[in-house]
Amino acid sequence: MTASGARPYVSPHDVTAAWSGAGGDRVVRVVVDAAGGDNAPAEVVRGALAAAGPQTHVVLVGDEAVVRPLVPVGAHVSIVHAPDVIGSHDAPASAARNKTESSIVVGLKLVHRGEADAFVSAGNTGAVVAASLLYVRRIPGVQRPAICSIMPCMPAPIALLDIGANAECRPEHLRQFAVMGQAFAIEVMGIPAPTVGLLSIGEEPEKGTPAVIEAHQLIAADERVRFYGNVEGRDIMNRLVDVVVTDGFTGNVTLKTIEGAARGILTALRSTIDLSVKTKVGGLLLRRDLLRLRGALDPEEYGGAFLVGMNAPVIIAHGSSKARGIANAVHQGRRGVVSGLQGTIARELGTRAGAV
Amino acid sequence: MTASGARPYVSPHDVTAAWSGAGGDRVVRVVVDAAGGDNAPAEVVRGALAAAGPQTHVVLVGDEAVVRPLVPVGAHVSIVHAPDVIGSHDAPASAARNKTESSIVVGLKLVHRGEADAFVSAGNTGAVVAASLLYVRRIPGVQRPAICSIMPCMPAPIALLDIGANAECRPEHLRQFAVMGQAFAIEVMGIPAPTVGLLSIGEEPEKGTPAVIEAHQLIAADERVRFYGNVEGRDIMNRLVDVVVTDGFTGNVTLKTIEGAARGILTALRSTIDLSVKTKVGGLLLRRDLLRLRGALDPEEYGGAFLVGMNAPVIIAHGSSKARGIANAVHQGRRGVVSGLQGTIARELGTRAGAV
């Protein structure tokens, strides 16, 4: 095993519990898109209420007539009216520009004006990215933001970026993703000295597409990155490194492949176990353990993916998020605000730091 | 479920049993690279002997002094001496050109001269592809060969190509992979009316890289392809289609990701089950079922990947192949010879058929 593979077991609960308490008494204001996702508004509001507290103020953005009745008096939640919705089939760039009364645009403008610190949405991913570029803006020096997913691996999670903000990437984009992913692993995931791998089709530096081969050289030459070198598809679940860097096309395919494989295998196993375990005691024990394992592989455990490279935390929750996923996304947003993530990225990639 | 998802269960054993008997009494000569792979020569020779018979003649190519003592008198096996070996760290293109006494080059030249019908190697994949291009040659009209893997899904296997012959692909290459993958599914896997999906990051035709978006248009316009449209990573193990088309970079990452995920999940589950099943009967039943499930997910079940688009079957076995994998690769080679695969591809892509 590698050094990182020898990490002790870190459960998703350990991570999200640390997030919810991050920053102590500091009050953080997290916008939640009440209209975004398959289970909006009911599950989204439930999740927001579960995460809100004296130190985590949640701003629900959506149709006030719909949202207000769902919020009990005395909750640490305020409501900002946004009558319009960007749907999953709206074209991202034009919706972000033109649907100015949508929950996504209204919510991100609150962050832009300093009236909130972070943004959470389970809505149209492309629209969240496009509107974030317009209203929250990139950290100076960042060429492209990347969507960074926390993958529920054993014994501890890893970060995978980009999982879909940029279908095509130039080598310099991949170098920046390495810098930002390392900063994310330290500041948000709490890994002290994370290692970074570049996803390719062989461990040798000359394996891969021309862009990946050139990115390898750029990352290897960047002495701030703890670069392991190339990693392969099988190394993700083996947890060979803490951070895996790739373009948004490959990352998206990889993430969804793992989700599909895990679901398929666990489903097949459950039917196997249902068939074969005749003894009641053994069956019950196994069912409990299987559920626990499925929990450890469930992407909702971390609530969503982090759009790194922006001036404030933007958390993209799964479209299918339920209350628990939304609550964890709010916790991740809080951690993103109180951490030094944005400052670290600005320092490492900012024009004053000498980046291109 | 989709039409293809409703297929009855097809075990790897069903497939390989059909391969070994394909073509009835017709004698097929399959070259096996006795020097290729981590377990050469002992396991390779054992696998070749297991697959050889009156209708399947195996030609072992390697150092005769090493191979001869491993072959009993009377086996349906002949030996051709090749003193040199292309190792896993040799540069593929120059080794294919210069190591003319290597088992890979000597073996492929036997196919080129008509002294054998198919070639199997667990050696250096890049060198097998490069030497195949030199000595077996592409079918006229084929721009790029692709490595087509049979993925062990439930309830039936699917084909994924390209898994690594071409790190970068143009849209027309992907269209040709769709045609060749469909022909492979019919002729080698025995699927009567296979559906074909293009791997992307969303089901809409406009999702993906520019090359994938253009490929979608080309494949959709090719009326010989039963095109489902775009598929996503999670659809592979869901078995939404019979054939998944992608570039060699994405395909290689995807294949290895699934292998790693399956191994990781099954390992985690086995420890869970070892811990929790106190009752001996339940534990034994489960262990047996778990082994069967692992078998159904084991890529060695099909022996190797098929380099489609060449004038003769070239089977690229896993580097870690044991005897069973090599035997199945020989069976796949036999099926490739007696099937109409090469003829179908020549007809569909050949210059006389009007392709570019």
C-alpha cells in the first residue's frame, strides 16, 4: 500500500460533522436554491432547515408563496423571493444571462453583493456554472473553474476534478486544477499533505493524449504540487492518491461509471444474499452491513460538488438530492467560507503570484 | 428497463462454450505468443493446450528450448521458434519494426503469410497493435483499428471500444468504431440486433467535446448503425445498449475504473461478510455466491480484447492472464475466424462500399 492508502478509516459522517462545526462562532450565510433539483422545494427546504443554526444562517431563494409555508417560525432561515426557475432543459448560458428573476441568478447575486457567503443548488449544473461566472466571478488568475467532487472511497474520500465544467481542457487548465484540487483537499477535506495524480492510460509520463502528456510536464514542474504522477482508472477506488485531476469529459464519465458500477454490484449482491442467507440472524446482520457499505459509497453523503476557482463557495448538489444531501451541501458551503480555500487559490494562481 | 436490458442472463461460460465449438469441423489455426504476459510461458502454454483440439490447432511462438518441454507429445499444438521477446517497457513502434525475431513479430508474420488464421498475445499491447498494423494490416477502408473489450455486465456482456489503441480520435474514427462494434457484437458475441451508444456527458446530442458532438451527427446519419444516441458512464453497467463507442483514452480510463471499482467493492464486502456472518452455513453459502459474482465480473472470462479492423483476428489478452484467460482468448480467436466479422467490416467500410 502507498502512504495515502494506509490512512485510517474516515466516514462521511466524520467529514460533515467537522464541516458543520467549522469556524466556531463565526456566522456564515449560505444561499440555498429552493427551486433546484428533482425534490424541490420540500426536500430542499427540509435540508436547509436541518443545516441552519445560530452560526449557519440559510437564505432560501425561490417563490415566496411556495417556500414560506414550509418554514416554521423561529428557524435560522430567511427567504428571498425569486419568481422564475431555470429548468433542467434550459440552455445554460442564455438562461444564466436572461432569466434574471430565477432562483439561481437571484441567489448568486446575493453572494455577489456580499449579502451572502456561499451558494448551494441542486438545479441545472450548466446554468449554475454559467451564472457563477457572471455574478460570483473567477478568482483573478484562474483560467477555468472546475467542479470538484468528493468521491466516497474506502478508507477515506478522495477529490476528483473536473467532473464536467470543461469538456475540453488545455494543459495549463489541468495544471491549475492540480493546484486547486490540492488546496481543496487541504482546506475543505482536511487532508494535511494531499498527493495529486493525473488521470491517464498508463503510469509513464509519455502515456495519454498530447494535452495530458503536456499537462504532466507542467504539473511535474510546479513545485507547489505534491505530484504523484499519472494514475489509471483502477487507482481511483484503490485510493492511490488524494486528488485525481482530469478534464471535465473524462471526469464526468468516470464519476458516473463508478456510481453505476457500485449500484449495479450492490444490487446484484443484495439479490444473491436474499437468496442464500436462510438463517435469520446472518441475514439481518448482513443487510445492516450492506446498507452501511452502500452509505459509504453514496455521493449524497457529502452533499455535492464544489465549483473551485470562484470568489465564493458554490456547491452543486445532485439533482436527486434529498434533505440529507442538501444539509451536507450547506455544511460544505460553510466549511468553504471559513477555510482559507479562496485565499490559497488566489495566492497560488493569482497574477501577483506570477502565474500566467 | 430498455429492450436490451431485458435480455436473459448470459454467463461468460455460455459465450466461450459457443466460441470453442464455432465453425463445427472447420480447422482453425491460432497463434499464441508463448513469451507474452506476466505468467508466460507456463500459464500461457497451459491455456493453449486446454484450448487446442482437432479443430483448433494452436501454434506456440517463443523460445523453442523453453516451450518444447512444456508441451506433451500428441497435443494439437506446434511450436515456431522466436528467440527474442518484446518486453512491457519496450517502445511499441520501434520494437514492432526492429525486433524481427520476437514472438510477436514472428507470430503475426505467420498470419500475414497465411500459415495461421488468428493471433493471441498477453504481451505489450502497444507492440501488438503496432506490429499488427505492419504485418496483418488494416481492412481496406478502415482508418484506425480499435481495441474492443467484452465487458462482463449483468445480465449479459456488452462491447466497449476503443479501450486504448487511439488516445485521440476524430469524429469519423468514432463512426467507424460504431460500425465495427456493431459487427463485432453480431458476429463474435452472437447478439442478433445490437444497439450502439456513444459515450458522452449527457444524453442530448449537443453534449460532449466538439469531436463527440460531431461524431453523434455522423453516427446518427449512418443508417446501418442501430444508434441509441448518447449514453453516460452509469449506463454501461446498467446495460442500456449492447455496444458503447468512445475514444481510446476515455475507454481505457472507463474500463480500468470499472475493474477497480468492482474489485474494491467486493473486497470491502468480503471483509464485511467475514466479520458479520457468525453462522457457518450462511457464511459458506455467501462465500460461494460472492465467488460466482466475482467470476461474472472478471475480465479474464472472455480471455481478452479484440483488435477490430484488421484483416485477421488479433486478440489482446490481459497481461495477468492465467491459463483460463489464454484458453478463452484462443476460443475468441477461433470465433473471430469462422465468423463473418472481417468480411462484414470490409463490406461496410471498404472503399468499394463508398466509405471515405
